[in-house]
Amino acid sequence: MGQIAFWSPFNGSGQTSSVAALAAAMGSEYHIRCLIAQTKNRDSSLEQSFSRSMNNFSRTLSQVTGARNVSGTGLDAVLRIARSGKLEGGTVKNNAQIIEKDRLDLLSSSDQKDTAKFEAASDLIRSVFDQARKYYNVILLDLPAGDDSELSRKLIASSDIVVVCLPQSRRSLDAYFNQNNWPSTLRGKKTVLLFTQHDPHSKYKAANVTRKYKSTKGLIVPYNTNFKDAFNEGDTKGFYKANKAAERRHPNYDFVFEVQRAAKQLLDEIGIDSRTKRIDAEERGAS
């Protein structure tokens, strides 16, 4: 149904960990089919962050080295099928890894080391996610930060919303608001600001930034040490499950509250009624 691309002006913004947190919330809180993918032709930190929860089938991750043993699944497998002319709506589902059954899947990134060959397949990669829309309600794409490649431009163009991830870095903020190094297809696109690894005590907190640059208010994913440890240890889903009902005085409450708020707004932005799709709403008989 809806495709959301995540992009940031610079590396190190906390973009991937924010995508992981939002995906964990969507997979836990909503009766929707969600796919997440990282469009890099190298080892996937997004995949690693869910390694403790995935049904890996023939694809395994080493939690110590980060090395992967690949056997015919993920984006590479789907691209082979696409080249054969047999790409269908269920192809991506059949080659994705399960994080939350019937609600959250991950399409493993490509192991193609030749960047030129990977970029040459940009039209085919875009068609993969176009087909995936026939099965999934929402697709979250973690695009390389600061990238203005042909592939990123095409995926931004085909997305319903672009979430611009901004750290509390003056350089990154100036680059974004002065429209420096923007992907060309970002201009005129519907965007939502997401302040990542947010510190409310910083001079560059979200409220001050939006006031300074005369911007619309953005969403927030706070910095949280416990979450970052879980992310690095491959237990993103476990952290969210353990803390999603945290009480207000709990040290992880603010993080979970803001992630839940951001996930809800993004679903609403792409036309998914978050109120009726909540799992607890269904249990009360909502339709």
C-alpha cells in the first residue's frame, strides 16, 4: 500500500536504528503487513539488529563477526527471479525473513560487491518494491545516508513519503535546511522530519531547530542507551516487547512513547488508519 523512504544528509545520524525501532513498534502494535529493507550492497546493520528474532531459514548471521552465510534468499534471490520475468506480488514475501509472523518481515540486502552492477539494476530493484506493495501494507526503506545515486533517486521518487532523519548536528541541519546535496527527487516530495538520537537538553533540540529554520514540527526518536545496546546485540524486537508497556517513571518510557507516536503518525500519513489497525483495538471488536 504505502512506501516510506528514510534518508539523512550525513552518515551517523542514527537513521538505521530509528528505522529498526519504528519497525519493531509497527510489528508489535498493529495488524498490518510491514516489510523493511536496507538498500545497500554490503552487510546490513538493519538485518543484524533483528538477528535474535528472525526466522533465518537458509540464511544465518554471525552475531560475533557480522558475517553472513547466504543461500538463495533476500534481495539477490528476488532480483534473479525478476530477471527471469517471473516476479510476482508474493515473490518478496517468499524470500523475506520473518521477524513478527504475518506482521513484520525483512528483505535481506544484496551481497553484490560491485557497486556499478548494483546501481545498474536500479530499475529492477524499484520494480521489486513496486511488486512488494501488492502484499505488504507498508514498506520501510532505509536508504544510504547522503546518497544521491540513481537507485536512491528512483526509490525516493516511488515512495509516498520521505522521512528525513536529522541528528543534533549543526552541519547536518544547515545542509538539510539550506538544501545542500539533496537528492534531486527530494525536491517537491512529501517529507516528514525525524529527529534521531534526540537529546531534549541539547541546544539543538527539535523545538529550537524547527523554530530557527521556520520548519514544521517533526517527530522524535530519543537517544536511549538501553535501546542502543539491544540494537547492537540484535535484540531490537526483544527490547520493544519488554518495554512497550513501560510506566511513565520507567527510564525507557520516553523512548517508547515517542517511537509509538512516530509510528502512528507515519501509518496515518500513508492512509492506514492506525486506530482501527491497532491489535488491542481489534481485540475490542473494532473493524
